[in-house]
Amino acid sequence: MALSPRRFHHGLFHFSNNECDSNTTNNTNMIDRHQARILAMQALCQLEVLADDFMSQLDQFLADETDHSAIRDYARDLVHDAWQQRKDLDSAIQAVSEHWDVKRMAAVDRNVIRVAVCELTHRPNVPRHVVIDEAVEIGKAYGTTESAAFINGLLDAVKGGMKDEG
């Protein structure tokens, strides 16, 4: 599915996430990490354009997108971690990117990968295969026709270079 802006948001683009189904079941204590990951990717795209100025708008952006505080909290944590650690994340991505400069990757792909690498390296309680599968699905929904395969390949390589914990 091609990137489909729905409206301008905070002076930049906003993506429709109508494709997003909740990955929660009957347990209301579980959060929809899929939606949180999408929001984190969107926020990181905006941060790339607006820089740290967008951080002051992050809470409002998240509140505009979901009423669920657990989703906002998880997305906010991912955004803060990925933004603060982006140099390290980009180095890990670059190390496995043959013939691709991280800065030249499509913004959606780059930020989907950043969110996933952040989870892979900073959220040991989240199964690695879930992180990768989610990133591939988000890439399919918001990236180009090649995004899913590109994201999958890079994340498999990142995962392969990690200690086998999950």
C-alpha cells in the first residue's frame, strides 16, 4: 500500500492508519503495540523535519491520534528512546546495510527500522520475531512496494548480529 497522507498535522504530514487492527484480544490490559509503533514511526518522520521543536508537540500529536493512554505511553517511550539513540541505531542499521546509506533511505523505511531496532535492542520483553513481523507489516502499509522486503532483510541482519536471547 502506498503512503497515503490523510491530513496535515502540526505543519507536516499525517498518515491514515485505517489499516491498523488492534493486536489485543479480550485482555484490556494489553496495549496495541502495532498502533504505538505506527505513531512512533510517524513522530520520528516529523522529528526529522521539525527537529527537537516537535518534541514539545509530541504529547498533543499522540493525544490527537488515540484516546488510549497505554498506546500513547508506549509510543512516547519508543520515540524518546529512538530519537535519543538515533546515532547508535543508525550505526547498527548502517553496519548491515549493503550499498545503502541510512540517510538516503526512504523516511518511512528508515523510521520503521529505527523503531524496530530500538525495540530489538531496548525491549528484551518483546519477542524479536514479533518486532520484525510488525515492522514488515507497517512497511507494507506505509512504505513502497519494496519496503517490506527491505525492512525484513535489514532487521534479520540486525537480529543475526545480536546475542541469541529471543
